[in-house]
Amino acid sequence: MKPRTLFDKLWDSHVVCAETADTPAVLYIDLHLVHEVTSPQAFAELRARGLGVRRPERTLATLDHSTPTTPPDDLGQYVYASEDAAQQVAQLETNCAEFGIALHGWGSAQRGIVHVIGPELGATQPGMTIVCGDSHTSTHGAFGALAFGIGTTEVGHVLATQCLLQRKPKTLAISVDGPLGPGVTAKDLVLHIIGRIGVNGGTGHVIEYRGSTIAALSMEERMTVCNMAIEAGARAGLIAPDDTTIAWLKGRPQAPRGVAWERAVTQWRTLKSDPGARFDREVKIDAREIRPTVTYGTHPGMVAAIDAPVPAAASAQDRRALAYMQVEAGRPMAGLAVDVVFVGSCTNSRLSDLRAAAELLRGRRIAPRVRMLVVPGSVAVQRAAEAEGLDQVFRAAGAEWREPGCSMCIAMNGDLARPGQLVVSTSNRNFEGRQGPGARTVLASPLVAAASALAGVIADPRDLLPQEQAA
Amino acid sequence: MSPFDALRSRTVVLPHENIDTDRIIPARFLTTTQRSGLGRYAFHDWRYRTDGSPDPDFVLNRPEARGAQILVAGRNFGCGSSREHAPWALLDAGIRVVLSSEIADIFRGNALKNGLLAVVLSEGEHRYLLDHPGIELAVDLAAGQIELPDGGRFDFAIDGFARRCLLAGVDQLGFLLQQADAIAAFEQQRQREAA
């Protein structure tokens, strides 16, 4: 048999009807994640056509985008940014009840950002196809699942038929080898990759990340890397499951148990690209070259090492981006004054991210000019962090410890920066106005975010690391 | 979905590369539960100044842009989020065709499913349109051709299935629903394998 890539195996095992010149493939979807923003119109379509949800047990809903990250008021009510936001959440509650879908909503200990709770629950498993009306669905590829974002029309397709019409994408292998230096994280790695291949470098492709650097990453780090595959334009990012994946999933609430677990593990171990499998494109990255990396422009492909000069503008486009960011070519990003620091989002809101930021903040105070928000990715992350006292570390440092949600990543729940403010953000998009009209976003790792909060300017975390680590 | 057959319109040109879906419709307008009426938010933060007044310099606010149904956009149009509100907003603002040298995957899929014809042209063709804003084009989907004012033609192709759905004005869910037997057979096969 012809050697196949991991992607080929995932694709082949989910084809209900093969694609032809005239029609796309009908692809079966194992897990459909649903949130309040991109689903209401899809449910309305089902109602209009008199359709039901084909597989409610393969559908999992939560509230994350429009929800406030402030605690409930004295009456126990959550205070929304707008009546529309409250309506949208109420609509999802109604839709889930009517169509028989499990909702991890208010009051659930399993609520959180959709891409944090899927893995946390063990609902995300190797070998699956996973979709959600959210482009960062690529996150789940960290488990060796084919996971990609879809539009609302397709949300309706999956609700009604558990299938999607898809043309087979191309494959791009990104091999990363070598150790990551001290203070260099998975976030720096993925920003470096996007800088290398470009914000459209993955368009039409599914990325498989491979190599010794990737194999050495924890599951949470792998999720950070796959999360941002879409920022290079790729439909999905994939990492082959291995011992790290299997150990992480064991015992999760929705993971298989007993004999079913053993059988699943045997099957998961076959999910890797065969020797000699051909990719449409290949890129090689040397991890040793990567330093703490930040964005300097208005898309995630405009990146530079924190201490390297910002490249000169090569086009009118670049000049516009630098002007918007109030950044000067030829000077490094380090040293630029910071107004807001945001630690959170489906990219970097997991326990290890919060630990990394807290480690630098412990026993220190953030700069008086800086407002810092720390927003855990889920109720489970929130509780685990509180059990370790991380909330106290953040509060003592002068940061705000908030309720879980997407928060300032998408800034549609009232958490936003003012025009002109510079935000060092652990999220995934630095588009103009993404974090509030006129706000300037610098994407960074939790370490860079914490170091910058302390310094009041964009700062290199390596200067704060213990000597033996920094050496 | 209303059918798309052919149309004749002037172009409006946004030459910026990497116009993301947050540009097309900012996230703060996504708290709606409707798909209609989003045209007023299309390119909102370009169209309106911070005091809420229209920016007369923005190309879509200029008198010559009024009624234009063809948007010529810089490379990698529609990158970023999967929000279908982006094509909904463009359609509601009167845009029926988007032309670029590269269009982000999710946006392109969403557009075609809503009757917004998203077409990728060659670099040279794209460059010509960027350099000649406001010219009148005749777009013929059945023929796969764009006719220029001087009689010149650009041939284009989109996915054949999406093309047939657009021409007929039918959405793709109908086709998927017709595959119910195959889907049931697939599910049963898997159940047998798991047993």
C-alpha cells in the first residue's frame, strides 16, 4: 500500500462518499463543538426546515465569546456588555434544550473556552474529525485529530447530517528540530513559524508539525502550536499522537475506559505518517534559532525576535501597519511602553500558561501604568490555579484575576482596550482593532507578557529567569 | 439563496493585502442572532470615524462607489476568523462578487454558500483590476468569464459543485440531506467495526 500521511489516514477513515470532479467528498464529523456566536442562525435554519440534530451525543456546547469575565453581581446575575449578548447566550440555552444538546453553561464546572474544554473533558481524541464554528478549532489537531473551523451554514450542515462537503486539502510538513532555549516557548515557536511561512503560507493546506522539538512539547504546548495554524492560513494543524498524548488523555471524563481504552490506544498508535509518505510541501525549522518572539505589525505574520530590530517597511501596506502600531523600523520591540497585558485565550490560558506567568510575577508588582488581566481558559483551569494559589500571586502583583472566557482575545464581551493603547497579549490575532477600536496588539508568550507587565515596557523574560536557566 | 447568473457593475477597489474578517465586520457586532441587516457594519471601522461620522475618504463612502457590486480586494482577502457574518455583511452592503489573487479558505467557502461569488484571478489580472478602479465588468458565471470594457476577457473557474449551486440558487444542505442512506450505512459500518 502506498505510504500515507497522518492527514491521509484521518481523511480516508471519514469519507462517506468520495469526491468526484462534480461533487466534493461527504466527510463524517465525530465531534461538533458549538458556542453562542456562530450557532443561532444555524439552529434557526433547522427550525425553518423542520430538521432535527442528527447526533446530539456528538455535539457539545458551551458559552465563551459573549460572556462576561466579571463575577456575578450581588443577586447572582452575570452582567453582560449588552442586551444582545445576553440574548445570544439565552438563545443557545434554548437551542440546546430544544435539540437535546449537552450545554456546559453557567454554573457548570466544565464551562470554558470551547478549545480548552474539549481536550480537558477528553472529548477531543486522536483519529477524530472535529469541527466548530470557530477558526481556532485547529487547536484540537494537537491530539492527532483532523480539526478545523467552519462557517455557520456548515454548522447547520453538521447539526442536520453530521457531515460536511469538503474538497481534500493539500499537506504541508513543518519539521522542527533541536532544543528550545531558556525562556523560549511554544508560542515563540509558532509565531516564528508564521513569520517564516507567512500569514497566507498555509492557505489550502493542512499542516503536520513534526520533528524532535514537537515531540518534546507537552500537550498544552502542542495545543498552542496547532491553535495558530489558522494564522498562517492553514485549515488545520496536526501532531501525531504519542505517549505524551495518551498519558494526557488517560482518565479524562469522556476518554474511553477499560478494554475500550486499550483498543483505542492500539488504534491511536497507528496514527502517524508512514515512512516515505509524500507531502505537497515541506519546511524545516531549526529550533535553536528561535528567540522570544513578538508581533510588531497588524497580522500574525509580522513577527520579530523581541530584541531584534523591526524590519524596514517593504510596502505601503507595511508602512501603514507600522504607523498604526506606532512602531519604528530599525528598533527592537523591547522597550516599547505597555498599557495593558492580557494573559488568556484558547492559545495560552491553560494551567501551564498561568503557572509560567505567575512564576515571574511571584513576589513582584506590575508597573503602575499597566492594567493586567488574567483570564483562565475554563472553570477547571480557574479552580486548579486557585488550588495552587496562582490567583493570589496575580492579585498580589496587581493583576486582575477574572472568570473564564474568550475575553480580550476577541473583545466582544466588554473586555477591551481603549484607542491607542498598547496591549501585550497571549492571544492569537493582532489585526487592527481586534482588541478594541484603535487598540494596538502585540502577540507574545505568557512569559513575555508577565515580564512586560512588570517592566511597563515590552521586556525579555530571559532577564528575569534564574541564572542557571538563563545560562 | 438567490441564484447567481451574471451581472454587470463597476468595481470598487480595496487594494490592502490581508484584509481580515475583523476588518470586514468587527467582532463587537457579532452578538446578533440574525443573518440580516449586517451591511451597516461592513468595514465599519474604516467607513466610520471614531465620532461615528462617515469618513469621506474611505473608498466605499465615495459617490462613485454607490451601487458597485464588485469588490476587488488585495491578496489574501478574508483571512482570520470563520465568521459567516463577513459574507453576510458584504452581501447586505450590496456586494455580489469578490475578486482577488488569493482568498482565505474559510471565507471563500462561506461566501460561495451564500451567493457571494468569490473568484481567484491570476496575479496579472488582479494587478490590472487594482490599477483600474471603477471600471465596469460583466461577470458571467455560466461562461466563467469576466469581460472588460475594452472587450478583453478573463477566464475564471470556481469549484464545479459550488458553481452549479450558485447558478441554480440552491443551497448545499439539500444535497447533503440526499446522502442520508450513505451516512447511515457509514455509521452502521463503524458500529460493526467497533463491536
